[in-house]
Amino acid sequence: MNNNLNLKKGQNVPYGAEAIFRHVESDSYLRGLLKAADTGDGAFTIEVSPLPSSQIIWKIDSHRSYQHDGDPIYFDDELLIYHVSTDCFMNFA
């Protein structure tokens, strides 16, 4: 996996791209679980995992209907972070 990451390093990430988020301090990956969060408001659980798996794959989508997969992401664009294996979105509100 690290070899694939090194090949992508420095490239632009367009809408629709799959992404992996790594927590720098712990060298762990952000993963989503289809498990209710402790908040009890219908949220799903996000945690860090030391091992890569299918649960660490996210997709970057746009809030705007006129931006499509393959379009470039610009600074200050509003993003939707979609978790592929749980079919859930990360909310930053």
C-alpha cells in the first residue's frame, strides 16, 4: 500500500477520488464503522486503526450539484466526505 501512496504523492485530488486519511501522530488510519456512535443522534463511529483495511476508504464529493467526479477541488470548496463501506457521510458541523 505504501508503494501506491508514494506513486500518488503530490498529485491533485479531484472530486470522486477515493482517499485514505492517516493520523500523523499515531501513524494510524481513519476508519468508519457501521456502529452507532455514543452521541445517540444517528451518527456512526469513526476511529483510528493501525492497520489498513476496506474500512479506511473514503470518497471526496462536492456539496454543489454542478461539480462532478473528475472536476478539480479548489481551496475553500465545501466537501462531502463519504465513507464507502458504510454508505455514510462525515459531518463537520
